[in-house]
Amino acid sequence: MSTEPHYLVLPASGSPPPDETRVASTGSVVIVGANGSGKTRLGEWIELRSSQEGEVRRISAQKSLILPVEVTSRSIDRAQTALLYGNEEVQMDKNMLRTRYRWARQPVTHLLNDYEQLLVYLFSEANEKNARYVEKQKQAAERLEPPQTKLSITKRIWEEILPHRELIIGGGKIETMVRDAPHTLYNGAEMSDGERVIFYLVGQVLSTPEGGVIVIDEPELHLHRSIQASLWDTVEAERTDCLFVYLTHDLDFAASRVAATKVCLKSYDGQGWDWFEVPVNNEVPEEVFLEILGSRKPIVFVEGDKGSWDYFIFQKVYPEFTIAPCGGADSVIHATRSFSSLAHLHRHACYGIIDRDFRDDEQVGWLRDRGVLVLDYSEIENLLLSEAVLHAIAAHLHILGDDFSSRFERIKDIIFEHMTHNEEQLVSSITASKVEKQLKNFDATAEGKAALENALESAASVDVSSLYETTLADVDDIISRRNYPRALQIYNDKGLISEVSPVFGLKPGEVAEYIKRVVSSGEGDDLVEALVQQAPSIPPRQCN
């Protein structure tokens, strides 16, 4: 794509037309909006009512993919006029022509049916170029290179995207076969939806006049996810003179347009659109950023990914929030603070939730003041080992009363045996965390040699021995008193949940899967309530 910016004219956000604004892009523009946000109507406005420079070519989501068996070429001018405007005879304002004939006076809802006009134009353009080539070749002393026609380029790109297929073009018709297997030849009209739509989209893009704007409504429609990015990368590279504008609700597709300017379309009130340009934000993965911008709920950033325990549990615990997993604890902290700084755009309340790890109360309070809540458990798996959650699991397994109490004591035995066995490693890890915290106290604002030396000496004067002994005494106390809540707060061993499964008569590791089954079945309200009790309570707060 050219480094010179293209400009897309959009209706001014929050104001009814004719107020306009321009969005600059050195790549394409992706307009992301949920169903009902007015994407198709915005595409119609760009094509027919805006002051956009250049020919606007809008490819509707509602289009007929019926490919004719055979077509007859005609003069290139008449074929192009029929393709662009829907009628090759009438001369009037081009937007009136489009509205009346191409869109049958229903530019938002009409089923676009121009596959035949596209093929007629492609064959007509190829015939004209080939005829000129023949005449030039007659007069040339040497062999000339055959021309690159829009039809031949369409064939090349189609075969690049579908390398196992081959297009056979000639005589006003298109045929297809499995590559290197002539006996599989079949007419193009019998191609699959995916094969036909790829040909259609490539042909439409190549047929757009130079310097045009190509608006594609639902560019992912009929396309397998594995080829979407490669198709649009290829056609964009072929038409660097044009501005591509994609209207989509597919966040994965939006994120695949790496160099694109992203626009979040929030709503349409029948007169105007509410939208904003998505800022480049390196703190939050783009697919996550786009998802939460499209949400109408407040946001909770959590650790892990969409397959993690964090995501599964917090979706159940906080159903009124959009749960946005974004990796490790540092990423959650950065995302919460970064997204909060953009509150003037999205107006969402936002929070973060992270594991306790080895954070002390001072760190927990500092994070809470910044909207990041910390679990009372070293990690999310330990929350599942809380007495309330285990009690709810036991109830579903019909383990009640004294039976549960005795099994719970056995679970505590397992936890404290593990802690005792791994005490030195645990104490060392906690001490290292405390040392790391103190070393971060270096005063980087100090000026002068002496001040910097003093700052370093102050930061480096960590009494490791004292920290270790204090931590060891604390861990010893937890073990000797069998302080179960504190053990779950500091001890980080993801294998513990697997270890306790046999206590409930389940196979190792089966407790976790059992929790998922019960909660997902819709019959685990008591279990969800137990999870709610152990999760942080989210206070009223606005992003700031």
C-alpha cells in the first residue's frame, strides 16, 4: 500500500449529515460494529451521499452468486457502464443511475445481482486488449508480450488462493477443474459458493476505476477463515491505487487487517452515526481491544486466554461484565490502566483481576486504588480448593455432613504435606519476591555522582537473611497452625487440584473437569455462588 495517505469521508460522529469528517489511512479502513449498528447504511451513505473523491464501488453483503454458464462480450464502454451503474443506456447523474438501476431504488436491502455484468465486462475488456495486441503484433518486428487483462489477473489470483484448482477461460465461459486432472472439468456455474465468491470479489476489485474507493460489506462472508487474510492481502497489493473500506462485525477479520485504520461504529439513530477512530494501543492485543470496544458492558481484564480457568470462572462470576483475557498479570495491569486512560472514547467502567502470587498487603492496596483487584489466592486454581467451593462440589457428589468434614481434613493434610515438603523452595520464592520489590526502590531521579551512589546503596542494602528468616517463620506458623486460608494465599502449586480428586472418589485431575461440567450444565447455581463468594467484590468505579 502506498505511504501516501488515502482519505475516507465519513459523517461527523454524533451529528446528522451533511456534517462530514475525513479519516486518513495509509492502508485500508476497517469499520467494526455489532449487528444493528448501521454498517450497511453507512456503506450506502459513503457510496451515494458523501463527498468522497473518486469512484465508490460498494460490494453488498447481500449478493447473488449465480454465475451464468456463458456470456457475450460487447463494447468496453457499454459493458463498464452496465457494471458500474446497472444500466448501459441511460445517461444521468451517476448516483441517481446507481440508485435506480444497480440498487433497484433499494440501496440498503436490494439483493445485488451483477455477476453476469461482471463477466461481460471482464470478457469485453480482455477481447479489446487482445484485439489491440493482435494489431500491434502484425506491425511489430519482434514478438510482443501478451497483455495483462483483468480476466487473466483474476485467474492468476483465484488460482493463488485456491492452488488445488485451475480456471479454464475461453469462448465467453469459465470452466474449472482440479489441477492437472482434465477429467474433472466442470462449468463455472457449478463452482462452490467459496470458489464463486472469490472470483466475484477479485473481479469486482479489479474492475473498480483507478483511484477508487472499494467498500466491502461483510468481507468474510462465504470465505473460509483460512483464506480470508491471504485473499484481501493479495487484492489490496494488486490495487494500491484504491482505498479499501471493510464493514464487518468479525473481530478476527478486523484484527487480520494489520496496517488498517480501525473505526469502531457504536450505533445509528436513524439520522447519524456514533463512531470513533480506534487509537493505536500497544498495551492491549488488538483483537482484545476491538472486542471490548464493541461491548456494551463494563470490562474486566483477567489473566490467561479464552481457554484458561480465569476466563471460565470469571465469566460465570461476573456475567454483567465483558471478560477480556490478556496474558500475564503485568499485561492485565497495563491493560487496565491503558484502557482507563481512553475513557473519553468508550465510557466503559473497567477493572483488572490478577492472582495474589507473592504480593503483600501494601501492593494489593496500591493496585486496588488503580482498579486492579487481587485474589485472596496465590493462583486461580487455589480458589477451587477453598472450603466453600469444595463443600459445593461435595454436595453435588452427595458427600454431606461428617463425611465431608473428614474428607476436607484429608485435603488439608495433602496441602500441608506438600507445603512442608517444598517449604524451602516456597520460602526462597517469597523472599526473592520481597528482594525484587526492594530493589525497585532505586531513585532514578537522583542527580549527581554522590546522590546516585547513595540511591544505589539504599536500594541495594537488602537484608536477605532477615527477609528469609521472617518468611520462614511465617510459613512455619501457617503449617503448624494448619491455617488453610493463608496456605492457599501463598502456596502456588497448580498440581494440588489434581491431588485432591481421589479424596472425592474421582480420578486425578477430574475435580476440575467436574466443576466445569456442573457449572456449564446450568445446575450448578450453588457452585457458582461459592465461586462468587471467593472472588473479589467489584466496587462501583469509572475508568479514569
